Amino acid sequence: INPEIFANNYVNMSEIKAIGFDLDYTLINYTDNLPIYIYDKAKEKLINDYSFPKQLHDCKFDEEFAIRGLNIDNRHGILCKISYIQRVSLSSIHRGKKHLSDMNEVDRIYGRHRHIPHDDLIKMRPLYDLYSIAEACLIADCVELYDLNKFDNKIDMPVMIDNIRESVRQVHATGILHDEISNNLSKYILPSNNLIQLCTQISNVYNKKIFLCTNSSHTYTDKALNYLIGKDWKDLFDIIICSAEKPDFYSRNKSFSIYNQIDKTVEYQPDLNQLVKGQIYINGSVHAFTKLTGLKAKDVLYIGDNLSADLKEARRWHGWYTGCVIRELDREVELQYNEKFQWLHHFRHTTREYLQEVQSLYLHDKPDDLDNYHTYIQTIESELKAINSEMSAEFNKRFGSIFRTDGHPSLFAFAIRRYVDLYTSDVTNLLGYNLTAHKFYPKHAIHMEHDPKTEKPLREFLL
């Protein structure tokens, strides 16, 4: 399977004048040691600062448990996956690490149809980046202890989960995480042999501006890219923005500050008239970026990994073209093309068609035989559910694919469709495309059920 960039929307690369990149999980990919460290440090904080039970010490990060795109129900301590029509997937509802299979309990919490109203949906925080995998695992372990009455000071479930979220946030915000990575670069950062080639081609071959816009500090960015690329990494970028504070970067009106690389101080510069190559800019905003570069919305393609921080507001506020790096994509695509999955996919398609035929047969030709009709329909529907479950388990035994739930697009997939123009597993996949002339066309346009379907291959129409 060749590395591929997938298109949700039409993007003409000849019209793109600047390509921007986030840093973490975009230009830099991390080893599996990173979520283990986040989990362990947040766990320590919970025990030492929030008086969580000592038994939490015995819990370990489970790399096979959670996936990106889950939602947290703070009220009930539940991790689940939600479909694009705002319906909780039955197979994904987990309290702690146990599947909540008691239908009476599920009905009590979410109702028989498991629909999540908008007001409730905005309270069920999505886990849209790879950092959140550690948080999901930590929540599950703490809920398990909570249900075993291991908390001496009984706290409310929402408060407990807020404490977990804050402990994970502090691992990032206090600089502990970046200090750990900086002191053990080879342990945490994966090598990338093609990154220099990509940046050089964008600038020198395709004559486009290339910029870095990251929430990471300059100190960390410099150490990480010096390790990954080399001491001259700054020469690869026309504009470098650190501590950008996305997503606020997109909505506020704030001037840039300059990082003095000699004195290692930050100098506020409200009267800048241009952004100079080799300089390090701090904070700022898209408003200031647009003013100083003259780049319009249609000129910019920005690539990141975090829907909420990097991409959603870039699209909604400014109309930038956006690209999402989804590291799990290669594995998902590979699984979809293995022999077992292909057989299940064909079997599901055939079963769905058979369901339609049975319904048509009985309701039109045997309207008086409804008892047999209901029996057949229930049998076929049960078979469909079994097929969907088996297909889902190929990706993750508990939560399935990050893109689908119960045979429908997941809420994560819906957000990718809505806010992302291009998506791929690695930024260096751009090397496979002519970034001056290539036009990305979506393979599957959004269509309505009544739209005409082309059954014949194109060659038959041309004969």
C-alpha cells in the first residue's frame, strides 16, 4: 500500500503559496514511551497532590486499551464512542475497563435510542489527539478504583475526572514533559529521514513559503528539531512561531513578540512590519500573521494533528486549507485490505442487500405473513450486528476503528470530514506529489441517497 494523502475537498496546490506545520505529532513523531511517561507522571500527581488512593501506584499504562476519538462522560465515568448522528455506540460504552453490557443501565443513562442532545454533547469532551490516549487509560483505571470504593474521601465522579484532566494538563504546562524528552531525545523522538528533503523541496523546488507554528516553547522546539534535523533547522523555515497558544491564536488580535536568541529574552514588538526568516516569533495571532505576510485564506495550507487546537478554528475563523496527520491511518488502511476484512466487508454488503430483498418480498408479495417477516428481519439484523462487531474488533477489541462506529462514521470521522481538507499518516507523504501542479480531488463526494448511481464502468460508456 503506497503512502497516500486522502482528500475530503478539492485542493489546487498551484494556488497554495504557503504551507505551515505544527510540531508535535506532525513534524515530530514520538515513540510509545511518551504516553507511558505522561500516564506515570499524571498518576504521581494524582496520588501526591489530589490524595488519590495509593493502589493507583500499581496501575500501568495499557497501550491496547484506548483509541483517539473517544468521548468522556464526566457525569458517569464512561468512555465511549459516538457516531456522527450523535448516538452512543453500544459496543463502545466502558465504565472503567469494563464494557457496560447491562441494557437497563445503558437505557437509564442514555435512553433507549442512546441519542446525545447537543447540550449534553458539548459536555462530553472528545479525545482528539494522541496525548489523550494516556488520559483515557488513566480515567479508566481511576474509575475502576472508584467503583471498588478505594477512595477514602469519596468525591463526585465529575470532580475526579476533572482532577485527572488537570494532572495530565500540568504534565504539559509545567514543562515536565518537554524537559523529560529534551533529556532523553532518542528515547522519545522517532527518526525522520525525509523531513529535510520535504522542507527543501517546498521552498526550493516548489517556491512556496514554509512556516512553523507550534504551541511548544522555543527552548523545546530548538532542542527537538536540532536533534531531528540538525543545528541549521531554522534555515528550512521562512517563518517560525513558538508558544502560539492555539486555538486562541486563531481568534484573538495580538501582536507578535520576538525571542532574543542572544539574551534569551522575549521582547514585545507591536510595530513589526514584516516577519523575517531566522527570527523566532512568540505568541501573535492569525490577524497579525495575515497583516505582516499578505497571505490570504486561499493561499495557506496548515497541517497539524490536533483537530481542536490546530485545525478546527483555522478553518472556521479564517478559511485556511487544513491537513491532518493521523498516525493510525496506515494501520487502519492495511487492516481494511487484509483477506479477512475484505471477506467481512463483502459479507456485510451482501447481507444488507439480502435484508432489502427480504423486506421487499414480504411486504409486497406476502403482506399477510408478517410473523415470518419479523423473524427473518430480526435474524438478518442480528447477523449484521455480529459482522460489524467482528470487523470492529480487527482495529481495537474494545473500541474498534477511530473512523467508524456500528457501521456509521464516528464523530471523529465527521469532524475530519468537516474541518479537514487533506489527511495522511505522515507529513513526508507530501514528497509523493508535485506541489506545484497537483490537484487533490475527493474520491467520494458527499451524496444523497437519491442521487444517480453509475453501475457501469466508464469504459462501457466510451465504447
